[in-house]
Amino acid sequence: MAYYQNILKRNKVVPAIPSGAIFDSQYMAKYMLAGTMPASSKPQRWYDEGYLKKAESLAELARLIGAQPPVLEATVARFNGFVVNNRDEDFQRGVRAYDNWLGDPLHSPSMTLGSIDKPPFHAITVVPGAGCSIGPGFTFGYIAAKHAIGHSQVKR
């Protein structure tokens, strides 16, 4: 939810809808994307229809997504600096417990930050949509209610 809230907040200052998620081959090898398994081939249709863009350089990726290459390169360099310092200065990823719950406990030093530096580079368009936090909201509400009435989460 914080992801989309930040897009909406940014959109009040400069156009930010739609936005883009940029990632590299490390991400594609380790994590699921839109329900597909890590390191798996992505449907050709995704590329053909423009959902997933792929390039061997950030400059080339910038051209594919309609961004200025120096701006995308500077943005990624700034983000990679956050990764090195293990602190997301823009969005504070990893500060909230929820971020860490969604993060990768096997990735260190941060469960929520990883560099974007291994080609090929990828991008998908991101448009804030309603409902993305309903499932987790219900789940954590249920856990909180059980705790409030004194029930253990684990049956013994």
C-alpha cells in the first residue's frame, strides 16, 4: 500500500501515473513476477504487448519506457547508493515491519533492498489500483482480534 501511496503523493508534484518498476536480471532470477516462477521464461505476449520491457542497458530501457536516459541512469545510481548504505532515503523501505514481512530473509544485508546493476534490465508499468491491501488487512485484522480476546494463534 505504501508503494501506491507514494505514487499518488508524487503525482501531486509531477505526473507519476503511470509509473514504472525497474529491476534487473538478479531480480528475475530470484523472485516471482506476476505469478511466474523465478528464472522462468516470461510469456512472449508480455513483451509483444508492452507489459514487460527488456534492454541490455539502462539507456536503452529508458528509451523503451519514454524516459530520458541520463535521468533513469541517475535514478538507478541514487537507488543503488541507498542499497550500499542499507537505507532507502526516498521511501524508507525496510523501516516498517510489514516491509520486512514482504522482504527476502535470505537477502542481506537488507531484506528489502537490492541493487539494480546486472543486465538485462526490465521494466513494467505500474498503475495504482484499489484493493491491493485488502487481503493483508483482513489477515492482520484477524490476528489482532484473536490477540485482543486472548486466543493463541497456534492451536496446542
